Amino acid sequence: MPNPIFTAEEAAAVARLLKAEIGWTRPDDGIWEVRGGQQNFVYSKVQCWVALDRALRLATKRSLSIDFPRLASVRNEIYETIMTKGWDPQRRTFVQHFGTEALDASNLIMPLVFFISPTDPRMRGTLERTMAELVSDSLVYRYEVGKGAGDGLTGAEGTFNMCTFWLVEALTRAGYLEQARYIFEKMFTYANHLGLYAEEIGPCGEALGNFPQAFTHMSLISAAFNLDRRLDRRD
């Protein structure tokens, strides 16, 4: 007999975790682990929202014994805080962290985790600003060096492949299929002879950083799946 998908012991472990303190208000080093000091990074807050949102969905589906009102309240508070402190109304974009105007490509993940609709005006504004400030010849930089939370390093860096595939998927979900397809197919030209990618792409097209990088290929698969599905629907 196959093992159950979700055992009683696993359900109890999840319920215990959800009774712990939820420290979403604490600053951290962010997804990029920058050296410029801890901040209230928008990406980190989004992931806290994701954790609680999925926990509530799981608890509903599996009838877990959890404090639904408390967890739902915290999840909603995180959402409202991001929408208030993580949004720049003048530049019409989500920002890297609270209190800055700097952009961060990690915010492209918002519609991918269902934090916000891909066609919401705020997400469209973030896409447009990201394309204007963090994209070079269809490739995406994580952030602008010297702006926002400093990374403590000098010089330039390459574009980040995971972020480029996040852009493909965000554009796909927003309905910009031709633009998404162009960037996706162009990325194929930067893979090696085995179709593998490094962490970054240098100014001359060279592979930089960890190689091969799992996160890059996970984002590639997700972008490919969603783009293919949307193109099939259109046809």
C-alpha cells in the first residue's frame, strides 16, 4: 500500500510550527544576502505571506488544528504592509526594501506565487520599471549596484539568469506573450552545449558564478511550462 500523501505526524508537526512566533517584521539580509546591512526587504515579506497563505490552504484542505483567525490576520497584515511600504506611488513600482526607491528583480516573483494578479496595475508598473532600469538586451540584473541596500562590493556584475526567467514568466502571465517568447528563446543562445546555465551571464556572454545552478533551471522549467500553456491557448 502506498504511503499517505500527508501523515498525521506531519500534520501535527505543521500545526506546532504554526503556533510559534511569526517574526515577519524583523529585517533580514534578503534573498541576495547583501553586505550593506539588514533591511525590510519586500521579497522577504512576500515569502512570509506565501508561507502563511499556503499554511492556511493546507490547513483547510487537511483539517489541521490551527488558529485560523490569528494566522489569517497576520497574513493580511503582511499584505497591507507590503502594499503600503513596499510600493512607490511616484515611480509606480514595488521597491527593493521599505524606505528606498531602488528596484529589485526579485519582486518579479509576486504574480508567480499569487501574491498579486499579473495584470494588476501595480504589477504592470513594476514590470515596466524593471524593463526600463534592470534589463539590458533582454537580460535582467538583480538590482542596480550602488543603489538600495549596498552589497559591499565594487565594480559591476553579470545579469542573473533566474531573474530573466522570472521576467519571462511574469510577462507571460501578464499577457505579453510575444515579448516573453522572444526573451525566452534568446536565453537559449546563452546555454552551453548541454543546455545548462550558470548563475549569471557576463558582458561578453560568458557564464559567471555557480555552474550549473539549480535555481536557474527551476525558473526555466516554470517559465517554459507557463509560456507553452499560454501559447497553446492562443492557438
